Amino acid sequence: MVSDRPHTAVPGSSTRRQWLVATAWAGLAVTGTAFAQPVTPAPEDAVAGPPGDAAGSPVATSATDAYTSFRTEFDAGRYAEAVPHAARVLELAKAQAATPTAEEVQVALMNLGMVQNLSGDYVGAESTYLQVVQLIESSGRPLQDRLARAHAGLASAYHDGKRHDLAVKSFDQAIALKRRHEGLLTAQQVPLIEKYIDSLTELGRYPEALKAQKYLLRIATRQHGADSPELAPTLEEIGRWYASIGAYDQSRRTLRQAIEIVEAAAGPNSPLLVGPLLAIAACNRSQLLDPAAQPLASPDEQRQALFHDPTAMLAPTQMSPASLAGEGERALLRAAQIVDQAAEPSPVAVLNVRTQVGDWYQVRNQPDRARSHYQQAWQAAARVTGKLNGKSYTEAIFGQPVLLHLLRPDDWNRYPKRPPTEVEVRNVVVEFTVNAQGRIEAPQVIDDSGDKRRGEKTAGALQSTARYRPRLENGEPVATPGVRFSQPWILLLPPPATPAEAGKT
């Protein structure tokens, strides 16, 4: 049985994200040219303590063994298994340290907080990073670089735990410390600012997020030059960000700028064009599927004013659905052609692009056209010898149906501005078959969450709007029974009983 539970918006999320008109192209890097791998920070350098404990017995071997065990698990990506070893290193560091604020204790805390965060223990990571911040600040001669990294670790724990309001405050501190220590416009700040942008975006603080995006562009421009094709990845990220908040005209304008720079510097068949081309297709697909962007009779004046760039000197564009679809399709096919024409086409690049072309046609209700691209993608996946999330690439990308598009029931979240203490989430669960064309057959409500109408509305929305990438076996689309989808419904909690009412019961 396959369980399909896509990301769902929660109270307080931005309006754009609540629509969930399309799930991200699962397993594919947003840059469109390679499968994404998370950027994992390296452990702090181990600081050796005294050769013995307070009683004089040798413990250096145990400390070395503990750190070696920690690094073995960390380097293998087994972060949860690394936590107890990191905790043991901390215990030994405290026992050997001359003072409670000794550097070896700070280092051990930093490493423990990092693996706690990577293993998903965000509360534990928060506590650990708060400890190390306090130790560094009270040490008398705090290392500004380590203090910046500690605040960055705390910010990442808040970010990854989706506590974005706290994350932004910690990111502000970390970025300020980094700039004080390293100077402005250094490449080392980029991963930190990228997460900072994500938290600002989740909070709906778009102008601040845009300001941070432009700072990243300044870093890239300083590093590569104003006309360098190496600017394309940064411009692509900005374009994708614009699309994620519904600023589609600005997204296309930025992505076309990236394409023009690459074409002028590297020619019309440069591999650096693939990412921006895929991003234009993604932007147009999002706009075509976004209920808030329909009808396309006129530009969105509010968004144009909010994100107006006085240096662009370009008027808002008006594109019909047919024009959007045509531009998106041409961009995808051009990206596929560039990848195919490489001297030695990368199987991962072919897989990535052909899967996205197939998804485009699948969402456009053209499963027959999607099929040949999925087959080419599957064949490319079969040539990849590595693993993706512990699975073969064919299994990871095509081993189960992938939800590409769904319009949720209109009233699934009628209280987006209510605080979490005033609402509850109830889930409707529907089971069905995804056929070889990626459409739903025989939906059955397994759990209506206590309201038959909610079950009917959820099943109706799935039946009429859901589009799946079908599962492939030996390169051929096949039906998959037993697929489950869980739709959250946000409901108001009943008001608390008054003392008089409580007495009556």
C-alpha cells in the first residue's frame, strides 16, 4: 500500500502556500540540472583536553575513541546514531576542562547541537546551541566566528523546526556577526542567507526576503562579474522565489535575464541554460494552475507595486494561458535538447529533464505525450549506479505514484488567521487506484473525520483535479491500487466552558 501525504499548509502560512496547487517535482533538484544533496556542515575541529581526568586516571584514549565513533557515524550520514557519541565527547570534555567555558567544551557542544539538528531533534538542538552561546559570551574572550556559527546553528534549528519567527531573529544575529568577522559580500554567508530568505518567506515578509535575494546577487556579481554566465544559478534562484510567491511576471523577467547573460557569454547550447529554462516552465505551470492568477485579463497591480524594480524599466506583461503554455513547453523541450546534445549526456541530467517534461504533459492532461518522456527518464535512471535516499533511481523516482497537481476543497481552511490554540486539524483519508494515465479510479473514503460532507468534498476534489505521475515498471506506466491521500481540514475549537457551565455538568 502506498501512502501519499504531500506537504500541507498550516494556520499562519502565507496565502500562496495554502493553495498547494502543485506539489514540487518530487526528487528533483530545483536547479534542474542535478539531484539535490543537502549541504551538511562539518563538525567543529576537535580540541584535545588534558591527558587525564580530575582523579589523574588516563582518559585520552576514551576521548579519542568517542570522537572517532562520532565522526564515523557522522561521515556515514547516520546522524541519530552519532548523537550519543557526541554526548559522550561532551561529557569527557567537561570532565577534562580546566574551566566550564573551556574551548573544548564549546567545540563538543557545537558538534552535539549539529547532529541533534540533523537527526531531527530540534528541541534538543535549541537547548544545546543556547548553552554554547551562553558559554561563548561568558568566556571573557569570545571567538566571534564561533559565536556566529553558534547563532547560525540555533537559527537552523528554529528554521528546520518551522519556528520561523525565532529563526529570523537568530539569523539576524548570525549574519551580523559574520559580516563583522568576515566583511561584506563573502560567499561563506550564502547558505545562511538562503535559509534566512526561506524563513522570511514563510512569514510573508516578502520585501525583506527580496532584499536578501538581491544581496546574494551582489555576492555572486562580486565573485564572478556582472556579465558572467556563473550568475545564472543565482538569478534562477531569485526567479524561482518570485514564482513561489506568485510574482510570475517578475520571475520570468529575472529568468530571461539569466538566459540572455548565458547566451551572450557561452552560446545558445550552454548547459547553464538548462536550469533557467526549467525554471521558466515551472513558473508558467504554477501560474496556469494557480486559481488566484485566473483570469489573466490584467496584471496583478498590487504585486507589481510591491516588487517593482525601478532599474528594470520594463512594463508588466500580459500573457494568455495559451502563451504561457507555449512558452513553458518550448523551454522544456529546449532544455531536453541541450542535455541530449552533450558529448556524453549525463544520465542524471536526462532523467531530471525528461521527468519534468513528462510531468508538464501529465498535468496538461496529455498522458500519451508524457509517456515517451517518462520512458526516456526511466531508461536514464536505470543507467545510474548510485542511490537516491537509499533507493535505486528508478525506484526513487518511479517506484510509486507522485502527486503533481491538486486543487483542494475550497473550504478546507476557513480560518488561516486564527492562532493555533483556537483551531484543530482533522484529516480525511481517501483510498484509490492511480491508473496508468495518472488519473484516480474508485476513490473510497476511509476516514471522513466525523463529517460525511468533508469526505465527499475531498473525494470529489481528488477525482476531478488530481494528476499523478504514474508508477513505472520496466519503463512502462502501470496502475497502482491502494494509494492513500490525507486531506487536512482546519476547524475551530469549541469555546472553553464558563465556570457556570462547568458547574452544571
